[in-house]
Amino acid sequence: MELPYVRGVKALASSLRLFNTMSSIGVLGFSIVVTGVILLSRLPYPTLSAAATIEFAPGVGADADRPIIQEVVAAFQEADKAVNSGDIDALMKFYAVTYNYHGLKKSDVRRVWQEVFEHYRDISSSHVFTELELTRANGVRKVSVTCTGWLRGTEAATGKPVTIDSWVREVHYLVKEERGWRFLGNKGGTVPSAPPAAAPHHPLF
């Protein structure tokens, strides 16, 4: 059974993403995105030994960005390793102290992961990065990575493989802290039409 919290936020997220996607790319572009989602959903479920897959589309990032790309990929791989092992303490190290996802803070994302780990096992993820933007201001480096992917697992109660979360052209925001790249959340602010507690939330963002 899907978690009440996850079910609620995914419903709101789907509505918001549909509106934003259609507004920004038009009907033809939206049809292409929907086709991509359908194909992605039909991919075979990973085996228990499958590691997280992280791919960059051709042409993403200049040659000068390669060291940063490698650092970002390493951060995702370590975070996904913690997800796969269900180690919430190790996983939370990859969230910035200032994490803010439309008003949800680090304690909120910890609660979401606790629910995920309670109800699912053998969790794995896939990320396809299609855009990357680096910024630096006041000595602070940040990166935004446009990503399409999914988070899958096995229901603990039934043994059924399920898609826990999926996303199309969502943006990972990360900040470089002393310990490395950390998930930052969104650029700031909340969804105008929804209270913070009900904001759409992908735990890997």
C-alpha cells in the first residue's frame, strides 16, 4: 500500500508538473515527454544487485566542467548507496544544512525517507542528466542538474516491485559545502497555492 504522505504529495506534484510542462514546451513537446515517461516506465525492474545508474546526455557540460561533473556523480553514487542499504544517517549527510524544498526542511525529508525505508526494500534509482548549470557567488558554488529518472523498490508487505517515485525534467539543486556537494532543495520559496506541508516532494531532490 502506498504511503499516505507519498500518495498525497505525488498527486499534487503530478498536477503541478503537468501544468508547468505544458506551459513551457507546448502540446507537441508535452507529447514527446509523455512518450518518454511511458518508455521509461516500461523498462525492466532492476535486479537486487543492480547499482544506481547515472548518465549524462551527450553534450552536457563543457570540458572544463568535467571535474565538477565527476564530483556530482560521486555524490549521487554515495547517496544512492545509502538508499540501497537503507542507512538513513549516512543518507542525510548528503542534504545541506540549509536544505529547503518549497518550505520542507531537512527534518521533513528525513521523515519521508524513514517511511520509504519502513515500507520498501531493495531500493534503487536511475538518473539521466540532460542539462547542467554551474554558478558561483560570494565564494559559494552551486549546480543545477536537469534530470529524468525513477526510484524503485520492493514492497516489504507483498514482495511486489513498484515505482516509488518518478520525475521528468526535474531539477536537482546542489551546493558545494566543506564535505562535498549536497542536495540543496529548490531555489527557495513555496508553492503559492499549497501549504508547505503539502508541497510536492521528491526525496532525492
